[in-house]
Amino acid sequence: MEQNKNIPNFSENAVITIYASLKDIENEIILPTQVHGNNIIEIITGGEKLASCDALITQNRKFSLGIKTADCATVCFTDGKKIGIAHIGWRGLCLSLIEKMLTHFDFQNLNVFVGPFMHSFEIKKDFCFTQIQEKFGDKCFIEKKDKIIFLFKDAIMSLLPQNTQIDDRDTFEDSSLPSFRRDKTKERLVTVISFK
């Protein structure tokens, strides 16, 4: 797997680093439990209960917030006063987690970054398809050889500001990144946002 990567020029107030593993940083960051939902926890003291949440926000400059992924997207937010991070899979996307996160930030000063994730994937005409179609219509689907492909990247980017920065690597296509769909791996990328 790849080495750690700093994201240059994200914001003058915050820094993002993508780690190849939790080793050596697990005790330095706050991680939510990640249940593919839309609950957001505000970190004030660092002692908050993190069960059943997929996103964190803080104004406390001493905390670093992290998300583990291996195909889902990590979306990082800052407006200079707060930082936030969200774990976005198709369920969180359909449950409006991105929109909920955006309400916590000053839009005029907002910087957003999306970490590496799986840009598209096959889905069946089932509950997943129905939920996505209810939210996005048919604009985020294509058919290839009798398969339905969900354009996950297009769906995510349609909800974020135009100036959003994106790490364009696709976890499924890039073998240096962990992908659960490709390899059934237990490895995870860890994306961390901190104040400068």
C-alpha cells in the first residue's frame, strides 16, 4: 500500500493527511464508529460517545479527526473556525449526510476535500437502486452490458461546492490503495483533518 500523503494547499487553516494505516496514529486522532448512517457528533471535550456516527465536527484546535475507508469516500470540511470529516457510502449519501455537514459551516469560507474512493460500481435493481434513484433520478446511472453502474463520484460531486478539491484516485482501480470490493481487504486508508 502507498505511503502517507499530505494534501498541499487545502486551506490556510487546516491540513489533511492520508495515512496508509492506523499504526502509530490511532491514539492521536478521534475516529467515529462508522455505521453507514448520517449522525454527526460535535467534538468538544474529546470524551464524546462515538457510537452510531459517521461524521465529526470540532472547533477545538487540539483535536485531529479521522475516517477509515476502503472504497467509501472521506469528505473533509473547514471554514477556518471549524473542521469536519464524514464517511460517505451510498447509504450516507442517500441519508443526506453531505447536506447535513454543509449546514455546520460558513459557506463563504468553506473548503472541501474528497479523499480517494471507488468512483463507480455495479448495483442491482434493489433497495440500494431505489434509494439512489429517489435522491438523484437516473442521472447517476449508466447501463453497461446489461449491468447497472452507479456513478458514485458524480453523485457526491453534485452535492458539493464547485471549488471542492478531490483526490482523483479510484480505490478499485489503483492497486496501491485498499479496496474492499476488489480484494475483500481488512486494510483501510485513514484520512485525517487537523487545524494548522
